Amino acid sequence: MKPLDDQQRAARDWFESLRTRICAAFEEIERGAGSDAAFAFTPWERTDEDGSPGGGGVRGQMNGAVFEKVGVNVSTVGGRFAPEFAATVAGAEDDPSFFATGISLVAHMANPHVPAVHMNTRFLTTTRRWFGGGADLNPAIPYDEDTAAFHARLRAACAAHDPTFYPRFSKWAEEYFWLPHRQVPRGVGGIFYDHLEGHFDAHFAFTRDVGEAFLDIFPRIVRRRMDTPFSEADRQALLEYRGRYVEFNLLYDRGTLFGLKTGGNIDAILMSLPPLARWA
Amino acid sequence: MKPLDDQQRAARDWFESLRTRICAAFEEIERGAGSDAAFAFTPWERTDEDGSPGGGGVRGQMNGAVFEKVGVNVSTVGGRFAPEFAATVAGAEDDPSFFATGISLVAHMANPHVPAVHMNTRFLTTTRRWFGGGADLNPAIPYDEDTAAFHARLRAACAAHDPTFYPRFSKWAEEYFWLPHRQVPRGVGGIFYDHLEGHFDAHFAFTRDVGEAFLDIFPRIVRRRMDTPFSEADRQALLEYRGRYVEFNLLYDRGTLFGLKTGGNIDAILMSLPPLARWA
């Protein structure tokens, strides 16, 4: 893997510092619930197609009282895409060299009243370079108030950068987080964006604000719902709802596919899967 | 959907009668365990691409004391493949007309000492016509004795028809029931075969014997293990083992893909998924 340039290093440093702050915030929520659960961090290394070092990452996982299972991964990888995969990635059609750095987070919550959540932001380099990412809320028991608060916070992050971002990116999330075989959405949406290129500073600032928005709003939603009593039927509904998440990630998710196709770490890629899921 | 010809009708009748006998055998096992669980049967109809009737099937499902969740489906469908899918099916490259009839069975067992099992046999018609199928054993806690008995019974069924069948079809199962992302097999194998064409009577007789072999051996393995005491740790290991089954079916299984691509019944296609699975 080639040495990182200034933009790549800046992006990597941001994703790693965001990871540290998110993990601290989540552990603090566990403290508030009387749990001493903490993230365990496991570094992994990637070998490129030709056997040379291809970067790596750090898996972070916590199994707590509030966060039944949460994975927060950072990875910084590079090398050459396999030819058939290169053909499908912007700017890699003729030159398969790539670099990618990003953060990826999925939280499955113990209480069915607390929504599961996904957040991912990344910086890619091929012969082109761009930011992408997204965040979406997945409540087994939806509360309009939570959905509205989540969207409003992301809307504000978008609005500070470009008036077209929220309308475009929330619509993109609606289309992307969709289960065609069931004809239902995966959750209650959020934002999804990709190929933001041509203005590194502006797009990096936007990507940072997406991370800040997530870090601001999700812990608030968790605290609002984590002490709500729930029944065994609620819990079973949660396990069944999680089945949709599994179906989406294994049948459709680009990030899962990207990881499997680029020799990513299996445990990191599949950390998004829920601790327990049910198909009655 | 066109009227069935004699071969298609004979194959369908066999799959339906096998279904009835298997369900009776499984219900009898439940009786032996003091459970009155019974299969619930739900018919479904398929609409072809152009909106015309495209056949259908019957989902059979039982959630019992021994069979935590078992699905036994028969379907008889026909019409025209979508163009991009037709290109991938033998004999449908230039004419997308197809007919398919078959039985598909997946059993997830409550006791971790009893193996999960899959069995499917089918008769396809495009401009060509062939039989395919397979069966494989998926024990969370493997017993060499069970694995050997399962393979021996399938070997005997194969040997009565062609000395090359068992070596070829058991190797095919090893290759097919494989999780490349984990570099582990899905279970302990069995047989897998496809495109057996050119000799309808002989291949139909073989396909019937695969069904008979399954119906003979699997209930015996179940009875041998169903009363074995198990720990909570065994049960957790079972739930984790089932995760591999989910990964295989959603990431790689051709039958799942075939169903999703041909407008099959979602509940029938996903009936193979376990009642509960765990990704720690």
C-alpha cells in the first residue's frame, strides 16, 4: 500500500477520532444504566491481491446492557481491486489502484423501544476521489418523535452545506434502504450519499458534520427510550424486525459486498449482523 | 401457464406425494415426543411476468417440540423468465419459456444434538428438460456416526443407478455447500446434482430414490439424538451455527436466487431461514 497523501491522512485521522468519541459516548450510556460494558478493540491487517500489505483496520465491539451489540469499525486499506470488481467502481475501470478509509457503525439495542442504527462515512481514492456515507434509523417500534428528531438533525447538517443535500440524500436513503423482495423499507430512513467529489475541503467538512450530527442525536434518542418497559411480545417483534436487517445486509448492502470483494476482515464485515434474529 | 405434459404431471405428482409422506413422518416424530404439533399448509399462486397465471405452490410449516421450525414446500410454476435471468438458465437463452416443479425442505431442530437438514429435488423444462436436487446435513454438534449413516444411505441410492453418481454428486455438494467468505463448509455434506437430462425415466427413478433415501435416513437420525440432554452453551452454539445457514442462503444459494428472480412466494423462499440465529 502506498504512503497516504495529506487528504487521505486527514480523512483517516478524522474517522479514527470520531470512532473514539462515539465509543466513549456509548460507554457513558452504559455507565448510566449501571453497566460496566466497554468496547473491545481488535486490529486486523489486510493482504492485497498480490500478497503485499494492503492496510487494515480496527474492529470495536461492545456487548452491553443498553447496546446489546454494537460494532464501530475503522479501516484504511489500499492496493489493487480484482479486475472484475474494478470494472464496477468509478475511476477504477482502467486502473484498479484504490485507497479507502472510513468508519462504519451498527448498533443493535436490547430494548425494543430503542431503534437500531447504522452510520458509515468514507473517503475513496481511485483515479478519482470522493466522499460517501449515510445513516439510517431502524426502530422495531417506531416513534414519530424519534424519526423526526433524527431526520431534523441530519437535515440541519446538510443545510449548512448545500440546500439540495437533504432532499437528495434523504430520497437516496429511501431508495437504497429498501427490501425489494418484501416491498418494505428497511427502517425509517435517514440520508445516503456517494461520489461527492471535486471539492475536497467542502465535502470533508460535510462528512465531518454528518458524523457530528450522528454523535449529537443518536445518544439523545437512546436515553429517551432505554428505560421504557417492554413485554416479551415486544422483544420477539424486535428479533423478527432484525431479520430484515440481516436480509438487507446479505442480499443488497454495497458495503458488505465491497468488503467481501476486497478481502476485508470477515469479522468486521459481519459485525453488522444482529446478536439474535428470528424468522418465525 | 401451459397445460402440463405427462412427464411434468408425473414429476409434480411424485413431489406432492413425497411431501405428504415426509410431513406425516415428521408429525409422527412429534407424537413420539408428546407434542401435537402439525403442519399448517398455505397455498399460494404465482403471476407470470406478463400478468397471466404462472402456477403456484403450497407452503407447509410446522413449529414443534423436536422440529423447532420445518418448512416443506412444493411448487409447480411456469411462464417466461425475465430476459436477463433467461440468459443464465440452460436452454432458455433464446426462448425464455420455462416450467419447474419440485419439493424443497429445510428443518431446524430444537435440540443441538439433532442436525438441521436440507433436501430439494426438482424437474425443470426449458427448451431442455432435466432433474436436479440434493440433500445435506447441518449438525451444530457433529456425530461421525450420523454423518456416515447419512452419506451411506445416499451412496446406496446413487449406486443403484450409476456408479459415478455418488462420487460426483457428493463432491459437488462439498463444493456447493461452502462458505467462501469463512472458508468453511456449510455442514457435513451430502449430495448435489443438476442437469440430469436425456433419460427421463432413469433420472426420475433416481430422483424418487433420493427422496426415499431421505425419508428413510433422516427420521432415524432424529430419533437417535432427540432425547440427548443439552446445555445452554450447546443451545447458544446451535444458534450461532444457524448463522452460517442464513449467510449461505442469502449470499449464495441458487434456489433462493431462483425464487427471488422468478417472482416466487417470499414466505416460501425464506421459510428456509432458522427460527432463531445468533451472531455474537
